[in-house]
Amino acid sequence: MTREPIDDHDCRSAYGEAAASGGSTLSRSAAMTRQKMMTRATIGLGGALGAIIAVPAAVAVLAPGFKRATSYPVDIGPATLYPEVPKGEVPWHTVTFSRAPNDASGLARRLAYVRNDGDGTFTAISNTCMHVGCPVQSNATGFACPCHGGQYDSEGRRTAGPPVRPLNRYETSVDENGHLILGQLYALDNDLNRHPIKAPGEPVTGVLSDAYPEVPLD
């Protein structure tokens, strides 16, 4: 039997082509894997750089809303300007003042209702409704909000309507010159216990009381 001679060149060529074909497939797979890794790394790096840029900017914009405003004592004149009112009459003296010294814009203007309690002490109630912040008006029975019908008794406690809590109050004191001084604004619960200031619509007790940030109300 005669054997056909084997062409070493053909064997080497066939083996080389197979190897080259396999190597090319592996190379493409590796290249695609590297490409995906690079793409993901680029996206991740871009996100990190975006956060580095965006977070300080966001903090700069939002931070003032989470800071408590500076409170300045306000002298509203001699305490004799606010005499005790006979029972049966509206006991409140309406006082307009500025909470910031040298404010020319008028943005710091406030209104409070001041009552002489007859024992050397005074009560000063803010005119801001505790629903959405409309100005309340005093009457013979207490206070009323013309916007949405909120009603308060003579101590500023809510009696009807949508307000969530009593009206805010100012600290009061009489200085050595006999002048009435308004201090820090604070919030009250329904039992007239003092709490840190909150914005209109925000409760001061209950599970939702801590869900709101401090606000620069003064």
C-alpha cells in the first residue's frame, strides 16, 4: 500500500489558522470586557466628579434655610404705652416693629399683639396664622384668620379651622428704663408649653414634629 506523503506545510498552515482563529476570538472577548470596564469606570468617575461639584453647590443654596435666624431684642417703647385694658374689651395693643436693625427694605417688619397682664408682665403674640402664614386679626374673643377661617381664643389657642397649633409668641421683659422689650419668637403646643420655633403648618408635638428642619423665622 502506498501512502500519500504528508505535506508538513499544509499541517502547519491548518494548525496555525486554527490557533489564529481561536486567539482572535479570545482577543475580541477580552477587548469587549476591557471596553465595558472602561465605560463603567468612566461613568462612575463622571458621577463622582458630578457629586463633588453638585453637593457643595446644593449645600450653599439650601443651608441658609436650615439655619436659625439671629434674634435681636426689640425695644417697643415705654411699658406705659400698653396699659391694662378693662375686662370685656379687646385687650390687645397692635404694635408694628422691625426685627433687624437698620433695615431699609421693610422685609424685617413684624406685627405683634401686646397685652398688659396686670402684674408687671406682658404677653406678645405674633399675628402669623399657624395654617399657611396669613395675618390674623384680634377681636373680642381672640383672633381670626381671614384667609381660611382659622379661629383662636384669647390666649392664641386654636379653636376652629385648619391651623395646627396656637399662635407663636415673643419673649417679653421690661428693662431698667421701663421699656418693653420683645425677645425671641417661640412656638406653643395646645397646653401653651414652649417649644422651638416652627413654620406655619408644622406641628410641635407628635410623630411629625421632628420631620421638619429648623427654619429662619424670627
